[in-house]
Amino acid sequence: MDRRFERIEETLIAVARELFEAYGKACTYEGRVTGYSGRTEKESVIATIGFAGTKVRGSLVLVARRVTAEALRPNEIVSIASIGAIGAKTDEGMLGDVLGEFANMLLGRLKNKLLARGVELLLGTPTTALGRELALTPSSETSAWYVFEIDGPNRAVRSPSSGLGESHEDHASRRVHVRLEAEIDPALEVSDGPEVRAFELAEGDMVLF
């Protein structure tokens, strides 16, 4: 695989972990996934956001089960929803907003880190979908899928004496799949700069409308 793509990939993995942990979610990077297409069977949320630069363009895609998207909601949103104060915003719409904003913040953090490596990006606007049997168009560009396990309220705690372990369903429902795809111009240079250096600029708080 293109070494420049791998450098962008390394940066993405680092900032994804930082982002989830910044919102109080313990995050474990489980690695690259082969053979995953983004097709969902259980009710899931998909968020997509594009980016472009003078010598690179592509997109980020986040896919999560509904229960995982619910676990990613900030505490303030959970509190408002519990008293029925969301107003006209449906729960489905709110979950789309949440994952869409995570996609936006993730790409924003990636953009800031890549500036240190000589790559400038312009960000698009996230789009989202929620439902069953969702599918993504196969990418014709260089792309890869990554899996992050998020610690959420659906984590089952069972006593050893019960004889029951954590089910595969419980484990799968805590995962967020992230796809990076990029079309890279041969002239693009991605330096070996300090890709994990902390920037002084704030890299975005969640803003839901």
C-alpha cells in the first residue's frame, strides 16, 4: 500500500482514540479489517464526510450499531432526552447528528495533525443514515477499514459463577468501524513530521443543532 496513505492512516488511528477518550469512552483499537463492506444487518447509523486538498481527496465513513451510537451521546444530551426536552428532534435524528458530529470532529482532528506533515485539507459536511440493511458503494480509491471497540453502557458484567461469558453480540455492538479512502496525487508529499504532537488549537467540541 502507498506509504503516504499509511502515514495518513497512522495519524487517523491516533486521533480516533484521542477523540473517543476525550468524550469519556475507553477505546481500544482492534486493527484493520479485511473483507468488511460496511453492510449492516442490525439497526445501525452511518456517517460520511468528504475532504479535499490540492493533491488529495477522499472521505471518512463511520459505521456503528444503534446501541453504540446511543452510548456515544454526550451526558448532556442523555439528560435532556430523559426529561423529554428534545423537542421536535426525533431520537433517530439525534443519533444521526451524534455520529455525524463524531465524523466531523474526527476529520477535524486529522486535518489539524496533517498540517504538521505538510498536508492541507478542506472539510465537507457530514451526511448520515439510520436503518437496517444499509450498504455503502464500494470504493474505487485506496481505502481501508479500521475497528475501534468503545466501552459503553451495553457492556455486560457477568459473575464468573454464572457460567456465562460475554456474547459475541454484546462484543460486536460496541464497535465503531471507520473507513478511510483517499485518492492521492503522485506529487503529494506526506512528511514524517510529529503526527501525534498535540496542537495548541482546540480541535472542536460537539455542537448539535
